[in-house]
Amino acid sequence: MEALRRLASFAVPALALFAASCAGAPVPTALPRLHCEVLQPLHPSGRFHSGWGTVVIDGDHPPTPAPEPPFASDREAEDQLRGWLREQFGPMPKGTDLHVVSVQQSASGGDRPRYDWDAGHTFVFAQTWRGFATDRNAVLYLQGRSKVSGSHSLARITVVPGSERTILDEATARARIAEVLQSMGRDAAEAADVPMHLHFLWSGGDEKSSELRPVWLLGDGPGYLDAVTGVPGRNG
């Protein structure tokens, strides 16, 4: 199984579980490339900094405790963060949605608070387009109930005109994985057990916009197969 692990890392199950929650619709026979314009703050201020497809939301430097205790439930914290995103960046663009990938019980990304200032929640949201997972996301730290920091790559997503191409169906994609495993000297039958889902990944861009292409992401990545060409790759 070592070759399989090199082809696709399954160390973090959250993304695969998120992708499964987005599944259910029939797999299409063709998909386009997507053009992304990052969502900018409705009310620009010194705490927002943008560049290369990401908006950074500054917190206190050095961090200081929130004036109130954190929410008792993850759902209350999630509702607060969704409301904050709408207030700061507007509603999610048409055809897109936010799904929770992970939640942690501190405002510093840890399983529990470790400092005098990080009582709260950390949420990772992923943006979908027409129900398909994309690599657009938000990582938000909520101190107490009101202090938000973090970053996001959430975007206004549109189809690149004329970019729709026939994609590999799952059976063909698994056959391609089997070829890759065989080239590594491994058992091609392992391809039948690889978790995989359609995903839109970054394929190029500049400081203001980016383009995403459809791939078959293996597990949580970083391994993938280009959904059009079948060429294997590694994300990051």
C-alpha cells in the first residue's frame, strides 16, 4: 500500500467527508473550467489585505482576550461566522455555497484553548460550485463571540466560455490509477479502493483572478488525476 499512499494521502478525512456530503447528483459527462474573482470586503479597512486570490483578515497584534465567553455550541458559532461573512463580503454568489469542513474548539486552530486569548472556535469552510467541491475556502478564527480573524479565497465563480470538455468517468479514472500503480510495481487492484471525487483545483492565475480545472481528487489529496486528460499530479 505504500505506492497508494504516495499517490493519494488519506491522513485528514475531513475533506473526503465534506465531498461525500456534496455528492448525490449524477456525475456529468463534461465539465468546464471556472474563472474566480476573489470576494472583496464591502467596507474596506486597514484590517483587510488582499493579494494573489486571498483576503487576510487581521486580528489584534498581539492578541488580546475577547470581552465575552465563546458560544456554547458549534452551530451558534457557525451562524455567527456566516452572518459576519455576509456583512463583510456580501451573500455567497449565485450557484455557490459554503460547507463546513472542520471545527475546532479554540480560536487558534487547536483542539482546546491554550492561552488567555483563544477561547472560541476555528472553522474551515469550503466553497462549492453547483454542488461540486472547489479549492476556494475560508479559515476563520472566532475569539469569544465577536472577534474574527483569518483568511479566505472565496470567489465569484463563472464558467470560462468555450472551456467545457468531456471528462473521464469514474471507471476510466480508476483504470488510469491502476496503470499508475502498476508502473510503480504495485498491485493494480488497489485502484478499486482509492476514495475519489470530482473537485475543482487551481490551474493558473494572477494577483486578481484565477482559473480552476476539474480533477478526480484522490482521498483528501494531494494526489489527483486531471479529469479531462487523465494525467496524474500532486496539488501543492
